[in-house]
Amino acid sequence: MAYEELIRKAKEYLAPEGGEFESYYRKAAENLRADYNSSLAELKKQYGKDKNAAAAQSMQNLRNMNQYLAARGLSRSGEGVQEQLNANISLANTLSELADSNSRQMAELAKSRNSGLLALEEKRIDRKDANEKWLTERAFEVAKAENAKAEREEDIAREAQQIADERAYQDTVRREKYAYQTSTREAEQAFKQRSTAEAREYELMKIASQREYEDAVRKYEHELEAEIRAEKAKTDAEKAAKDQEYKMEYYLRQQADKERLLDEEREYEERIKASDRKYNEAQKQAEREYSAAQKAKEQSDEKRRIAEERAYKEKLAEAERAEKEKQARQAQQDKLELYRLQQADKERLIAEERAYNESKKNGAGTTGDGKAEDDKRKDAASLSSSEKSYVNSTARSILSAATEGGKRFTTLKERGAAYELLSELEKQETGAEYVDAVRNSLIAAGYKEPTADERRVLSVAEGAEEAYNDAYRKTVDRLAEESINSIAAKPLAVGNAADAQLEYIFTHTGDTQAFYETCDILSISRDAAFRYLQKKNAAENSGGSGMKKAYQNILKD
């Protein structure tokens, strides 16, 4: 069997171990990539949850603050604007910190992945080199053993053939010798019967025959020895040629394997360098984009802050002007109220004095006790007037603190707030006279107690506000569970909440006036309310004549 065929079969027999290692390497690399992908997905998911949670918390805090300021009547004051600015700045800082943390974690994760793959590739190259070396050495040893075995078998066969040839030669010699001895005996017997001439001729023939026999034996031995030497020389030459050919092939294969491993190492290094370059370029691009976005955001925030600060200053100046006008009006009203009270007291005292003089003229007379009672009545009347002035001034102070910017109680929302204030005062048992004084001061400021229908509208507005908050919170929670960026999806949440609010108002009101009044209380534009009614009417137009008639009544102005 050829040496190359022996080496090929030996390598095929020993090759499965290398295949198992390659399978192990691919599985380890796939597991490492799968861990990286799962960690990256988990990191992105956690980043999205953190952003959504931060945005939702910021929105919830801002809404709670707005509700608190609205409850205090400060929703449009400078404090409300400042809280809005603080909430936006806090949210921007939180999102920036989350983005920085996410970028660092992604970079560390990618670096860990690349390090793991590099370590695996280095182990693979080392193991593959060692495996190739071991495979070649084992194949060489197996081929060498197989060749030695084949040579031993050939030597054994050759020796067996030589022994068989030697035996055949000995058999031939024995047969020839036996035949010679037989012929000799026969010749001797014949010789005894022949004459002397024939005996001499027989002797010569015997000598010639012996000589021919010896010549034949020598010739056969010489040919056999020549054939054995030629066969041995041929076998030695073939063996030396095969050994030299195998050594040359093994050396060339080693050189080819070394060059292939060097090429694979260079190719792997190039791939690693290219991957590092792509990663560095992507990271630099991401940093540039993030820096540009941060710069644009800072510029936008700065512009918005300047605009809001300008608007806040304008509102503050307008509030100061309104406060000054309110104080001037209040001072004028206080003077008019004091003058009216003084005139009323004077008229009452004059009337009492006139009644007293008339009774005196009529002879009723006035004793010392009567005079004392008159003094008491005067003191009581004076005390009642001072108490009323005190109550009025106290009520005006409460109203001034409860209102903002000199607001008048003319709109339904303001009248509702005043109605709740009076209800709270009645619950606190501060006295009917005190409550009446506050009510009179509110009436002087333009207050008119809401009717039953107006109170129903205010109740619907309060319920609609709660429906808005619930729908907004549910939408934000759903988007957070679906890992959707709540900042990008904020219009969706606001739209859903606005639709829920209008649906609540539509369900709990039955006429155009109540519907639009409720929208006015909640600062919803008439255009938005009208568009909602049109959309509702178009969607339910084929739902039945009764429903259609109800919508037509709502749309009818």
C-alpha cells in the first residue's frame, strides 16, 4: 500500500477529535454572542424602562404640583411657571444621566464580548495548531507502523518463498540423486553383464553425467543467488526511495501548514482590527450625534428658558399692575364702605335721638336708669358697627389671599371655587354672621352663587379631570410595559387622555351649553370640542335614529 494512502487513512481515522473541538469552539462562540445579545437586549429594555419611569414620575410630580397649585389658585402664577421649569430641568438631567450610564454599559458589554471572542479565537488557533501537529505526528507514526508491518509481511512472504524454493531445490536434488543412484545401480548391474569396453564407456558416461549434474547445480545456485541479490537490492532501493519521498512530503506539508496558520492569524488580526475600527468609528459617531443632540437640546432649552423667563416677567409685571389696581380699588371700596357705615351709624343715632326727644316731649321722662339703658344701646350699636367692619376687613383679607392677581369672581370656574370656599367656611362653624360677611364681599367682587345646573357642570368637570388623569396614567403605564419611549409617545398619551376627558363630558352632559361650559372650565378650546362632536356624530351616524337625534341636539347651537 502506498505511503500517501496510509497517511490519508490515518488522518481520516484521527480527524473526529479536531471536528469535536471545532464544534465546541463554535458552540462557545455562539453562546458568547447569545449572552451578549441577551445582555444588550436586557440593557436596552432596562434603559427604556428607566426613561419611561423617569418621564412618568416627572409628569406625575408635575401634575400633582399643578393640582396643588390649582387648589391654591396659583396655577398661573410665577410659582407654577418656576415649578414647570424645575420639572423640565430635572427630567432633562435624569435622562442625560440615564443615557450616559447606558452608553458606558453598552461599551463595557461590547468590550467584554470582543475580549471573550478574542480569547476563544486564540485558544482555537493554539488548539488547532497543536491538533494539526499531533494529527500529523500520529498519522506519520500510524503510516510508519503500517509500512513496517507491510514490510515485515513482505519479508515473511519472501522468506517463506525462499524456504519453499529451497525445499523445491532439495526435492529436485534428491530426485535427481535418487534417479542417478537408480541409474547407477542399473548401470552397475548392466556393467557386470557387459564387456570391459562397455564398462569403460559406462564409466565415462557416468563421469560426464556427474559433471553435467554438478554444472547444472552450480548454475541453478548461481542464478538463485543472483535473483535473491537483485530482489534484495530492488527492495532496499524502493524502501529508501519511499522513506525519502515521505520525509520530503512531511516537510512540505509542515511548511504549508505553517504558512496557512500564519495566513489565518494575519486574516484574524485584520478582522479584529477592522472590527475595532468599525466599533471606534460607530462610538465616535454616536458621541458626535449625542454631543450635537445635547448641544441642540441645550440651545433649545436656553431659548425656551429665555422665552419662559420673558413671559414670566411679563406675567409678573401684569400681575403687579393688576395687584396695584386691585389694591387701589379695594382701598376705594374700603373708604366707601367706611363712609357708608359711618353715615348709617349717624342716621341711626339721629333717629334714636329724635325718638328719644319725642318720647321726652310726650312726658315719658328719662330716669337715671333710662339714661343708662340709652348709653348701653349706643354702645351696643357702636360695637355692632365695629364688629361688622372687622368682619368685612377679615373677609376681604381672606378673599385677597384666596385670589390671585386681583381676579374677579365672574367665570363659572371662579364662582365654583368661591362656592366651595363658602361651603368650607360653613363646615368650620365660624358663625353665620362671618359667613354672610364673606358672602357679601364675594358678591361685591362679582360673585353669583351657581345654580343647580351649573353645579352639575362643575361636578362633571371635576370627574372629567379625574378621567383625564386616569387615562393618561394608564396609557403611560401601558407604553412602559411595552418598552415604548414615553417621551416620544407623549402625544399619544395626551391624545388618549383628552379623548377620555371629552368622552366623559359628553356622557355626563346633555346639551350644548353644559358641554361647552364644562370644556371652558377645563380650558378646552371650542374648536376642539366641536371637532370631537363632529367625529362622534360621524362615527355613530348609522347607530340608530335615537342616538343620531341626541347627537344632533348636542351639535345644534
